[in-house]
Amino acid sequence: MIELYTCPPEGATVVCADELGPVIPRTFPPAPGWSPDGHRIKSEVDYSRGPEKTWVYGALRVRDGHEITMTASSRNSAFYQRFLQTVEAANPSGDIYVVTDNLSSHNSLSTRTWLQDHPRIRHVFIPVGACWLNLQEGWWRIFRKAALAGRSFAGPPEIEQATRLATTLLNARARPRQPLRFGQPHYGGPCPC
């Protein structure tokens, strides 16, 4: 898998994919204050897992750092396949290697059947317990700050808009990855590619 990052196959595109969520629309109550007798007033917990939740699908293209995102109301095989169609449309030529975790929707019978009709897309699964190998995880950290931190959302359309705007902003700042410096005298050998 690491070779896909450092020495991808000729003409192929490598993307790291993952889901973030659920992002739950909620409005934040006013900041807690103090009671007349000097006790701190606690805010009520606002938590739900109702139908308003939104998942954000993301794929980071390793070659140039560009991101593709999509929001969905669920994290299932149908939405994952729709997301893969978006990834495929954004990368019109060559094979596409999708580095992802082994979530059930990524390896379901429905998804495996769908992949047979899309031979350009090849899954590469990350070992269990090694999510740090997925470069998408680092991008999520940046995305959360740009799109979600300290924000309140009235509903899924606002989450979708925040996702779209943050992705556009972050893609404008994306740069190609710097090649690893194997083969330099410091490392004492040729490139392992």
C-alpha cells in the first residue's frame, strides 16, 4: 500500500477515501451564565441521532492533494457507490486505486458487484487498527477546522454548503506532494521504486 503513495502505477490515480460523521445539525444554546446566588448554570445537552444526521464522504487524490467530497444522509453501500461514481467522473482516465478501511459498505456484496461493472476502480484495504495509513484522516482534521468548528447548522443543506465551500477553499491551496528523497546520499541508496 505504501508503494501506491510513493510509486503509483504508471497512468493510475491513487485516492484515499473515508467517511466523516455523523455531522448533526444543531443550534448551540447561549453560553452558560451564573445564577443570582453565584452558581454556574449548566447548559442542557443537545444530542440526537435522528434523521437529520449527515455523513461527509471524502477522497484525497495523493498526486496533487485535491479533495472530492459528497454529503449523504446515511453511510451505506448505495451512497458509497454513488461516491465512487463521483470519484470516477473526476478521474476520467487510467486505473483508480481507492485506499480505504474495511467498513462493511466498502466490501459488501452490493459494492463488490458494482465494482465488477467499474473495472478501473480497485480497492486497497488498510489493515485493521492502522487508520493513520489513510491520508484522508489528516485531511479530515483540516476540514473540521475549516467547515465545522464552532458552527451551528439548522439542517443538512447548511452542512452540505459548508462542506462544498471548505472543499473549494482547501482545494485552492492544495499542492502536489513532494517526492520522497530516497536515493540521496544521506539515505545511501537508489529509489526503491
